[in-house]
Amino acid sequence: MRIATWNVNSITARLPRLLAWLESSGTDVLCLQEAKIAEEQFPVEQLRELGYEAAVHATGRWNGVAVLSKVGIEDVVRGLPGDPGYDGVTEPRAISATCGPVRVWSVYVPNGREVDHPHYAYKLQWFEALKGAVAGDADGSRPFAVLGDYNVAPTDDDVFDPAAFEGLTHVTPAERAALTALRETGLSDVVPRPLKYDHPFTYWDYRQLAFPKNRGMRIDLVYGNAPFAKAVKDAYVDREERKGKGASDHAPVVVDLEV
């Protein structure tokens, strides 16, 4: 079974690439983030033609998440219990579903913007809500994973230059502590192998030739429980999908399971 996560940075802008990648990659379940599309406009028919069902949580603004599956979708939950919301709005940042033998969450963690910004406090509160939402499945016997754009680099090795991020979000002790607390529910970091260079970065800014210079970050993560981690046979970053015109600024992370 092949499971992947990908921040597509607008499914409308990326649809031809998404459909081509699904057709060529052999992916059974794909967790999507930053759909940036209203739920009623989601390309359900095009995906169905390739054999995928879709569970979607999106409003057409800057967020939006989905789970695409060739092996069925059941028990869909949209949003987090206890979601703190931001500025009075509960955003579509999380969706979970059971796909065949595996249960997954697709998450798009708030960015945080700046350390002294209210969005940073929201980010930490959102992590706390996520921890509560996944704890039961994380400790269970069914293969389970939380996949998505976490907007946190777990260690200094997960950014191209720690000095370049000094004082910025994505690397602060509080954000990394939130990751640690999430893992302590019974999850572990399924670290993918890089297909080029030494580090499996998943995101490269569009600016300043960040991708050709490999000035990246590993912020798209797969956190799996013990049954999930035990079933992992391979994991890698599909860096090729970051290349070329019209690419997302994130690359897919792919995990192969024997379940």
C-alpha cells in the first residue's frame, strides 16, 4: 500500500500535475493540503475517473485539506474537536478517514507568521487540539498516521542553515516541543530518504533560487503509530515533482507499507 502527503498550494493551479502524478505514482491514499478551493468546486469527477474517492474539508480560502483514496473512505471526521480557531473563524485544516486497513489524518498546521504574532499562539493552541484528537488512534492497534504540512522543522538538520532561521517561526523551542508532545501520544517520525543531496527536504521557497540551491526545509511530516511504523517498507521525498513550471513549493512525501 502506498500512502503520500502533498501540500499542492492550490489544487486548481496544480490539477494537471496532480492528476498526472496520481496516474504515474501508484498512490493508494493521498493526503492533500492547501487545496485553496471551495468544497463544491473540488475536482471529484476527474479524480473518480482515476479511481479515487475524495473526502474534502475546504472553504475556498487559503486552507483546505483532503484525503484521496483508491481503497475506500469511511468514518470521515472534518476538523478538530476543540479547535481554537483564529480571529473568530474555525479554519479547514484537518480531516481524518479510514482507508482500507489504515486510518489517516491530513493536517495543515497554522504557519505562525511571527513569534510575537497572535497566529503563533494560535499555532501552539492548534497543536494542543490536534494532540487530543489523535491520542486514541495513536495508542491503538490499527495502523494510523498523521500526515501533512506541519510548518515545523523537527531538528536543525531539517533546515538548510539554522542560522538563517534564528528568531523565526518553524524552528522555535515551543513549536518543537509541540511536536514532541504529539509524538508522545504514541507516534514516531517516519523520516523519508532523500532522492538527491543529504537531507530529505520537502519545501523550498519560490524565491532566490531556493530549489536549485537546495535551500529547503523538512516540514511535511508523517507521524505514525507503532503498527504503522512497523509496516513501513520505504519512504522517500519525490523531489522530481518540485521541478518545472507550475510546481508546488512542496514535494510529495511517499510511504510504502506492507499491510
